Amino acid sequence: MLVRMDNLRVGFRTPQGVSEAVRGVSLTVGQEKLGIVGESGSGKSLTARSILRLLPGSATVTADKLEFDGIDVLSAREGALRRIRGKRAGLIMQDPKYSLNPVMTAGAQIAEAWRAHKGGSRRQATKAAIDLLAQVRIRDPARVAGLYPHELSGGMGQRVMIAMMLAPDPELLIADEPTSALDATVQADILRLIEDLVAKRGMGLMLISHDLPLVSHFCDRVLVMYAGRVVEEVKAADLHRAKHPYTRGLLECLPSLVKPKPQLSVLKRDPAWSAPQ
Amino acid sequence: MTASMIAVENLRVRFGTQDVVKGVSFSVPRGGSFGMVGESGSGKSTILRAVSGLNADWTGRMEIDGVALMPKRGRAFFRRVQMVFQDPYGSLHPGQTIDRALSEPLLVHGIGDIETRILRALAEVALPSTVRFRFPHQLSGGQRQRVAIARALMAEPEVLLLDEPTSALDVSVQAEVLNLLSALQKSRNLTYVMVSHNLAVVAHLCPMIGVMQGGNLVETISAENLRAGRTQHAHTTELRALSVELEDPEEV
């Protein structure tokens, strides 16, 4: 197992006391495609980022167990974490516009990531960057390597981010809403690319999204989070048979192209879903 | 439902040397809804901004209720036509209370009776009256979008232009806002033009849908034909296939 997480809790200190955003999440990730779905504020991003201990300074994290490939993440020193972050576990973020360095060319950013983790000469790094751009299916990689982020479209920017994450050959890829800033047509391309790369390189994938149908389409199993807790785990293929009223509610409030409804059903939140168990 | 409320003919918009909208025509009957879908950069929002008067640099012919629009609009126009934007956080002033945001259109148009109108507007979009003296950051995303809709309705317009009104929201909140929009349309006989990249959302609200690609309206199709897959243009077929594939993998 790449990741073992037991009873993860993430809290934030507020003037009114500690507010818990993640309340006892347990999960494991192996060489598989795991989806985490939930609304904004459900704690899905915090859960994923805890694996890399990439949380805001005001957050307090506790867990009975939080291991990345046997390494205890919570007690690890920064140096040990640096060997995990980026190198063994890559994080793809939502919006390439904000996550790429605006004053560095795409090629230079990828080369920097490659050199930071693998060493080697500048020339080797540049060559590797172009090779990586080709792997994420950019048609003219040598030209794109010389472009600045503002000269790239959203889809191309996201491919550059993926290329950068692939540079150190990670074992786990965490994709936090990798396509929500993109068009539907580009979205499908990017997800197919991630799926393909994960299969080819034998990586583990954690796909975080608010889009339930999308996630179930690309993952093996899906965790549904509500108010900091996993309320249901379903096999992606069995999503129609999900039992929890929250999951059912999420599916039913989607407008459908094929089956029109005169009125959309609205999620009725039951306080019991977020009550301590 | 005799004459059309909105008529756009051969609308062209150019940014510098780039043609962004290349001769688009469509019309919307009074009380009807027209949806526009397309990828980013296809020109759908640009059309909306030209209709709403935010961009005066266009050629062609646009009519609201039979009256031709000039590049510069008077106050009467903005009383009839209002717009709701994608990101409610970006479109509400962070330093002004909801009360201030909602009273602004009334002051601009010299409409009195501010007190009762604000309370009525909040009730209409199903917000508790306690949000009146809060700031935007104290509201959730869905509540903020309701405020943006309430503000657009303050001057009692007949046309509402909706630019991706639900894409910044969670799906559960999206359903609430879409239901609100259809209820308001029925009670006030509003005419909608809605832009979205989500085919299912547009088809839910709009009986007629225009598909944009590269500045051209490549197809105008009824929601019914779109659902049944009777598409004419390759781009529409592609967008439909993507949407259906995600909805129900077995049906492709």
C-alpha cells in the first residue's frame, strides 16, 4: 500500500475554539485509481494534502496512522518529506494559471523539476523536458517548451503541469480538481491522458473532484465525503447503486441531458450525516 | 408570445484585428429562454456582453422588444435588461452590505419604497431577511449567487442575461439556483439568455440552444432534438457525446 491513513483529523484554531474540517478519515491507496468526491468544504482537499503534510500553518493534524510507503508522515522531518513531495508523490492543482511561474518558460519549469529530483546537466534536463512534453501529447514540444504560461491555453497549461509532476517519476499522483478550470472537450482529453499515464507507469492516482459522474467514470472506487467524514465508499461501476442518502441526493440533483426533469430535486441535508459516530 | 423579445441579427464583434463574433443571428420570444454553449473563446460571453451594453464596439442589428439598440444605452435600457455573472464573489462589492448592493439599482433608477422592495426581493430568492446587513464574505456561494439574482431583479427587468450562473457552485446548490431561475421566469414572465459550458444545465432551462464554435453560431437546435441526438453539426454531436458519456456510460 502506498498510503495508509487511519482516523485523520485536521482542525483549525478559531476564536470560538477548534473547528474540525476533517473528522476521522481512514483510507488506503495502492496502485489504483481512487476518487474522492464531495462539496466545497467537505475536507477532500485537506485529506489529500495531509499525505504530503502540505497544510496551512494554522492547521493542526492528528492521526492514528498516516504513512506514505511505510514512512510516518506526521513525525517525518522536513528533509524526509522533501524526498516524498514531488519526487514520490506529485500534486496536480486546479488552475495552471495560478500554479505555473509566470516569468519562466514551460520548458525551464519542467527542466527545473527534473533537475531538482534527478540531478544531471542543464542540457540533459532540457532534453528531458521536451521528452516529457511529448509524453503529455503536446504536438510541437520543442516550440511549446519555449513559451511562457500566458501564451498557453488552459488545456496546454494543465499538460505542462502534468509533465512537471511526471518529471521525477512519482509513484502516486494526487490530482486536485485537475480539470474544473477547463472546457468539457479538453477535460475529457486531460483525464484520458492522466488515466493512460497512470496505467503505463503503474502509478497510484487520487482524483479529487466535486463532479461525481466524472470521477466514477475514471476511477476504480470512489469515496464520498460530507462534512469532514467519508460517508460512503462505492465501486465506481456500482455508483447507481449507492445507498447513502447524501450520495443519492448528489446524483439526483444533477440536470440530465437524456432524461429531462421538470424540476430538479434538491438535497435535503440530514443533521445525522455530520453527527459524530 | 407574438414578436420576439430579443432579436440579434448578423452581430459582429472584433477585438483589435481578431474577429471574435462573426455574424451571429438568433431571436428569443417573450418569456422564453435561449441557451448558448461552446468552448472558452468561442464568443458566447462576448455576445452576452454586447447585448447587455458592456461592450459598445459591435456591428450588426440588435433589438429588444422591437426597439433597435444603439452602442450606447440609456438608463431605460438597463431597467429592462440585467445581467447575472459567473462568480458571485467577484460581482458583489466586498465592502458593501447586501442591503447596499440591493438598494443601489433602486437609487440609480429613482425607484422609491426601498425598504419593502429589499425585503420582498430577499424573500423572492428564498434568503432569510437576516442576510440583509451581512457582507458578501459572510454568505455561502449559493447565497451570494441568490443575492446577485436578487440585485438583477431589483429594477424589475424583463430580460435577464445569465453568464454561467451556476458553474462556480456545487451541484446541490446548482439545482437550487436552477429551480429558482425557472420559478422566477414563470412568476415574472422573464426572458432569459443563458451561457454555459454544461449542456445538461442549458438543456434543463432552455428549449432552444445555440452552439458556438470559433465565433460562429454553428447550430441552433431545440432541447428535444438535442436530447434525442438529432444533431446537425459535428461540434454539437461531439459536445453531446461527451455529456452523455459522463452521464450514462452505457448509453453511448
